[in-house]
Amino acid sequence: MERAPLPLAHLNLTVTDLDRSIAFYRRWFGFDRPTTTYPDGTVFLRNEDRFDLALHAGPVPAAPLRSMHFGFRSHDAEQVRRLRAELTAAGVALTEQHDEPDYVGFKCLDPDGYEIEVYWESG
């Protein structure tokens, strides 16, 4: 039986300071659509692509593994460069950066140490 692909719809993160994380993801990654708060305190933020980021306050288990990250793909290399410059100017820690003819990208850390990749690649 063939199944239709299911689009990835949300990511859930445990964060130490809910307000700080909401502000970070709204400011830098466009999670600015109306939010929903559930009885357990989980807050769902939505971006213009209708992807939900679920944030739940609690202790972040140890530093998240560097092999685990999530990413945002851009259709514009210059957008990636601009965001990298803005994050750097704001003091957000970058862990990696590349600027090649076919790939422009970087990784940064959110307030709880989750690694986020932002990239553009040709093709």
C-alpha cells in the first residue's frame, strides 16, 4: 500500500525560559503567527510556512548533542548572509559558517544551546 508523504509539522523543544525563547524565535526566525498555549504550559508558535514550534518550560537535559540540530532553508544566499551578520552583531553564538559558490550557511545556538542551521544551496 502506497502512502502519501506526510509533511513535518512541528518541533517540540524544552526550554529553560519560555519568554526568552519565544522572543528569540519570533525575532530571528519568523515564528510570529498567533500562538496557542496548552494547559500544560506548552506554547505553539507558527511561522508563515505553517510550521509549528512547540516550546515547553523545563530543565534542558544536558547540553544538546551537536549531531542533533534543525535547520531553515532559504531561497536566497544573501538572506542567509544578512541574518548571519545580524545574529553576530547581536552576540548570538555561531558554531559554524560556510560561504561557497553552491552553499552559504551557518549554525548558531539558541538561548538553551540548541543548534540551528540556516542555509542556501544551489539547485
